[in-house]
Amino acid sequence: MSNLRWECKEGNKELAKTIAEDLNISLIIAQLLTMRGINSSSQAKDFLEPNLKEISSAWQEVPSLKKAKERIEEGIKRKEKILIYGDYDLDGICGIAVLFSALKEKGADVSYFVPHRLREGYGLNKGAILKAKKRGFSLILTVDCGVKDVEEVEYAHSLGMEVIVTDHHLPSSSLPPAKVLVNPKLKSCQFPFSELAGVGVAFALAQVLLDDFREEDLDLVALGTVADLVPLWGENRTLVKEGLSWIKKSRKKGLQALLKVSGLEDTPQINADYHVAYILAPRLNSAGRLWNAAYGVELLLTADEVKAKRIAQILDSKNRERQDLQEKIFKEALKLVEEEIDLSRERVIVLSHPNWHVGVIGIVASKVLEVYHRPTILISTGERPFTPSLPLVDGVRPAGSYSCIPVETTRRVVSTGGLTPIGALAGSDPTAKGSARSIEGFPMFESLSKCEDLLLSFGGHKLAAGLTIKEEKIAEFRSRINLIAQEVLKEEDLQPRLSLDLEIELGGINLKLLKELDKLAPYGMDNPLPLFYSRGLKPEGVRLVGNEDKHLKLRVRKGEEEREVIGFGMGGRLDEVLGSARLDLAFSLGLNSWGGEEIVQLNLKDIKGIER
């Protein structure tokens, strides 16, 4: 029996009719556009026909991008050593690759550095900055981080270094004293669009730096933007829509190898909501989660086909390892919820465990949230042993990366000439690290801000965040975040919902409609795959299919119309369907190709049965 509350959107029917007539599109497409915030025919046209040239020309006029260009060109002229310091997630590594290529093309003496997720954590750190200084770097260029690193930027300045921050995260009340701040969230930066991903900001800087729009790098922009769950509106939609077409025709050896190892080599067209989000992105992200993100960067940069193939294979293996680890932690988390959490009182799930891997707790937090539909924060309290920063792959390390390991006064290190060699840092990190995921109605970043005195650091967005905390503060943090939730969340907010677009009759479901829906793609954050519903359908030919009978397959009929239905992972709903005389179904539409024939099928999202 479904526990989902169906919420049917209300569009503007009169506006939809006007848009349909003005743009010569179907009323269904026009209605879906109004449900996504479109309020005029001109906006609808811009949404359906994105224009890359407009983006490129607008970026050329952004003051902060022009200032960053001037400082970088000055550094190249002076032959300064430039360090790109990026985040370890896919958004970050794609941004590093984009900027590294652009700077190399400009003739810069450039290297990149990606902090180790377990050892160094997110953002700039003083140890890495010190090592960079000792190795002769005078200009640091951040990617997807830095806007909250006030002390670290001040420290770099105290060493005589300058920092250009490129970031897209929400800033704190204090801004770092960077030479240039490039962040679309800052009004002073005067970006035309505020929701760019980190790779989008890096790409914008690269275009201004080169005075050229490098469309061949849109493949990386699409990967990073989709993976970072930023809204697929405005410039993001344009960049991703164009970038998806570049993934298949990419000349990058690493992407070619990744497509092959992922089984997508022969896929005609790469989409955002499945191919990128569930196949490509997890493999690339596995580098930073369980290994070292520098290899993700190297995969995207290398021109060596053999190296690309080897790294892609390792990432594929690491992704399978990540899946096994994720499932293990997920089961442990569910057990802890049952043992420790009083769901009648606690509206935020806060769990900690010494053996949870920091690299996967964010994914597990999302899965726990799906089960209980309430904000979830998972914290790893265990000591994390240090492993070599950049292990060899077929005898080579990432060519553009320099490995610097932070030296902290509380740790003993073996040092040579003031530089800590790879793998020499002994000990483990005593700081507990957490990942948070939230639901609509509970803005996570804002809520963590109210617990700032209990946290060592935090950052993120409305629906996702990361944090560090001392283990002894976790109980107090759990209590306070729940007090905040009591004030913010209502009981109905904790009931899982299914947001539906339109009611549609079986007779209106056909290949023509499916093709029209493609105009709304790419799908992702704030532009979801359209969900429809139909009522009073008679089930026929109900059966289980797939490995271990996991999937539910049936036909539904209403009057003379009949359609095929598949419910992936919904085999457990068999008895409910068999016991129902009529069904109300919520579904998306998909294409089923079999024996040379193409038919539209209903991909089930939920079932409400009317008992016999």
C-alpha cells in the first residue's frame, strides 16, 4: 500500500493555451512549462531554444572575470607558478580540468592540487598552502571552493601569495580577502545567472581568459553541473543541453574510455537524468570517495589512451567497491534508526558511527532520507588512517598534479628539506566528519548556521551540506538541530510526497507525445522528468519479471485503449495489484524497443488500488 501523498500541480491553463498558440507546440508541453515557472511565451521560447552565444557575450562583461583574467595574464607574463586548488567532487575535478587546459593553452606554468577527502577535507588548508609556497607557487586559483576560507586566504597573503577564488557556494558573513572573488552568488560579481555550478564558473573564466568559447569542453561542464545538483535552468540548462551532445563525440581519451567501461559506448544519445547521474558521475566521483580525486582529473586530461583505459577500469572497480560499502553502511544506519531514534519526537535523524567511510556517507544519508522522509545527518567518528596520497597507476602519477600533504603541529612527520614526502604523514584525523541531506521546508545550510558554535566547519546548500564537529559535541548538536526542526517542520512536511504534473488519458499517450517531451530535457534539479497520472485503469497480464522477480509488469486498459506498464523494483506490490479491480497509476513515459518495434510504456512511480 502506498504511503505517498499525491500532489497534483496546478498550471495556468489560459497562459498555457497562449504559449501553445504562439510557439506552435502542444497544449501538454505548454502546461508543463507553466508548471516549471514559465510565465510568458518569450520565456518559453528561451527555455526551448537555449542560446550559447548569448551566454558567451554576457560573460565577457562580468567585472570579476575580467579582473581574474588580468591577474592571471600578469602571472603568465611574469612566469609565476600557478596552482589550481579544486574540490574533490565531480564538479570540482571537471572545473580543474577545464581551467588547467585553458591555462596550458595560454602558456602558463600551472599545476593542480586536489585535497584528500579523508585526510584534508573540503576547501583550502594551511598545510597545503605552506607546501605550495615552499615549492615556488605564488598564485593560487581555487575551483569550487574558497569562498568561506577566510583564515586560509589570509594565511596565503601572509606568505606573500595571492589567491583568486572561483566558487559557487553560499558565502558566510565574512568574505576572504582574495585578490579576486569570482562567485555568481555575490551580487558584486555581477553574473547574469547566479546558479552556476563550480565547473560553470571555471568554464566562464576559461572562456574570458582565452577570448574564445571552447565548446569541446562543454562535455565536462555537463558532467559537473548535473552531478552537483544545481538547478537545470537558465545558463545551466543551456550548458548541459549542449554539453550532453559533446560527451559522445568527445576527443578526450578519458571520456572515451569511461564510456566504454560504463557500457555506454554504443548508446546513441547521453541523457542527464540517467546516463550522467547514475552511470558516469558515480564512476568519476569514486576517485574522490574511495581513492584520490587527482586520478579523476588525470582521466579527463590525459592524451594517453593506455593510461586512460587503465584509470577508467580502476574507477569502475572502485565504483563497485563503493556500492558494496554503501549498502553495508545503509543497513547499519537503518538498524541504528530503529535502536536510537524516536521518530515521534525527532524530526532530524542524526547518527554517528566509528566505522563509516566519509566518502559514502552522503549517498547513504540520501537513501535514509528516502526511507523516512526527514532530514538526515550521518557522521563518521572513526580515526581515518592515512594512505599514500598519489599511488602509482602503471608506474605513473597524475602528470599535472603536485602532491602536498599538510603538516599539523599535533602530528609527527618524517620531513626532508621541509617537504613531507608522499605517504609520510603518520597518525589519523580525530575530527568527526558528517554529510547532511534535507527535504523541502528545512533549509540545511541555514539550519546548520544556527548551530555554528557547535561545529568546526560547515558548508553546502539548501538540500545538502557537509560539516566537521568534535565527537563530544554530537549529542548537543543532535538536540539543537531537532529543536530547530520542531519550529520549522510541520507534521505534514514529514509525509513523503509525489509531485505529479498532469492527468492524462491512455489515448493521449503515444510516440508523438514522447518525442515532444524531449523538448523539455535535460531533466534534473528543478526541471524534473514529467510525471503523469491516470485513474480507473483495469489491470491485465500482471506478472513479475527480472532477476529475483524484482520488477512488476502488466497491461492496463480503459475502454478501447491499452498500454504496457513496467514497475522497476516494485515486485513487492504484486498482491496489491492482483487484489485491485481498478488502479490509479502515477508514471513517467518511456520507450520500449523490442523486435524492431517501438512502443510507449508507462514507467511506474506509484500505485493506488481500488479493492475488488
